[in-house]
Amino acid sequence: MNQICRDIFRAIHEGKWLKIEYRNKADQVTKYWIGIRDIDPRSRTMKVDGLHLGQLTIGEYDRIFIDSILSTEIIEGTYCPENKILVEDIEMHPERYKNIFDSSANLKILNYLEICNKLDTTPYITDYDLIHYIDRDRINCGMYQLTDQQFREVVAQFQYFSSREKRKSGSLKVKRLAINVLSINTNKGLYVLAYRNLNLDVKNHIF
């Protein structure tokens, strides 16, 4: 299974958005974030919600060709509603999807090992950034509605961190969105005692 199909598999099962480079029918290369709604293995196409990174507008696309995708990247910290019917169909009928996901059982094991590797670290955070005007007291029923300005800043930060980490070498780093509840400043960095995880619902502009 190539990296593109592997990332599609992960996005479907983990409920995350994908950053893609896509070659359209006019032979133009465009960049989008996509949230996968469904997949048709026979035509190797997907139905997705797509965020245009220039205009920050969301559109519905019912026929994205997998073979026209040039590159993919899982966007950690994002949330996409899970299509449970699709997930169950892949689980129960892997033969339908073998031309896309040719080793789904092995892929689940690899993803599990990758997560274990990411979490096998100390709780120190030495690299962090602030998102302006986020107040945890305004969280309502576990959700925080972003303004247009906040959403633009968050998307810009996601893109900046992604491009910066690609240029860096060395050990694996994991970036997560969270609201700091209680922490201590130490000479080794910020020691977080309590925090609340955040996931970005790209379509609805909600944490």
C-alpha cells in the first residue's frame, strides 16, 4: 500500500482531515484539506468536504479521483465525523477495497505501533505557541465556536507547523492542540499537570 492510500485509510478510521495536492482535469495542481465522507473502490473516487486553503471556504466534492492525488498528509488535531457504515464495510468486506487498501490488517498494527512510539516520551513540552483570544471559560458543552479571525489564525498555524516540521531533522515530534489548565515553568520547559485536548472541526469552525 502506498503512502497516499495509507493516509486515506488512517483519515477514515481516525476521523481526521487530510492535506492533499491534487491534479485537476485542467492539469493544475491545487492544495486542499479534505474530510472524507465516502469512498467508491470501483471507480477509485471519494466524496469529500474540501477546505480551499487560499479562500478558507468549504465545498462539497462528490468525485475526487484517488489517482489524481499527488501527495497527502494527515492533519493531526483535526476532527472529521466518522462514517461508521464505511468503516464497517471495509472491516467486513476487505476484498471490495483491495485495489486501494491491499493490507488493511497489517496497516492497523503499524498505526498502533506508530502511536505507541509517539507517546513513549516524557511529559515535558519545550516548544509551544499561543492561539490568541481563546478563553476556556467560553467552552459550551465541550465545544468552542471560533470566529472567522480565529479560524484563519488556526489554519495558518497548522500550515506553518506542518511546513516547518518537514524541514527539520532529528527525532519525531508530535503537536497537539490543548487548553492549558495547570502547569509549572521549569528549566526544562513547561511541565503540564492538567490540560484539555482540543480537536478542530474544520467544517464547522469549532474546537
